[in-house]
Amino acid sequence: MKYYNPDKPLNVSEWLVLDDEQRKILVSNFHESTEEFQDDGALTMHSYMHVVVENQIAKNVDLVSETVTKLVRQGLSRHEALHAISAIIVEDIFDMLKGTKSEFCPKKYRRKLEKITAKRWRKGQY
């Protein structure tokens, strides 16, 4: 895999032969080409969140691919759909860092994936 485009579905077999650092570099290269990020730290974290969600899609984690498809059908770009799912994950990570949550709960993650819609995402309600 030479290029990454979050608006295009992954070639799963090519993605899975890479390690996470190689995946992060591909994602970062895409975002650098769009000139979205000024801060390297923000770009690194953003890129790793893409990697996390794309890995879940590639490994067929329950409901992740279906949620991307649902959000795209509802009008989000694939890239935006990845951000919506990333936001759910980041919210849980933040709660763990604050100490208000002690561990990741797959059942709650699944419920959040079921609940999210393009409309809710646009309103910041995920």
C-alpha cells in the first residue's frame, strides 16, 4: 500500500500487512497533503485514531464497518464517519484518563455505534 485516502474503502489485505507505524505514516501523509494540521502532535494523534478505526474495519470488529456504511448513507463522507467513530473511542479514553471510567467496555462501545447517526454527529451528540 503506497497511499491512504480516508474517503476510499481500504484494501484490507494491503493494510493488514503493514504495522501500525507504517499505517500511521500513510495516514499522516494524506493529512499533510491537505494542510489541515499545523501541530505535529495533533497530527500524530489524529493519524493514530484513523489507524485504530481502520484496523477495526480491517479486522471486522463488530458493527464498525456497518456504522461507517450507515453514516455514509446518511450523508457523511467516509472520512467524517471515521472521525465520528474515533470520537466515541476518544471519549472513552478521556474518561479513563480522568479516572471516571476504569476500563473499555465493548458493550457500551457497541451501543454507541448503534446509536450514532449523521445528524447526532453533526450536533456533537455521540
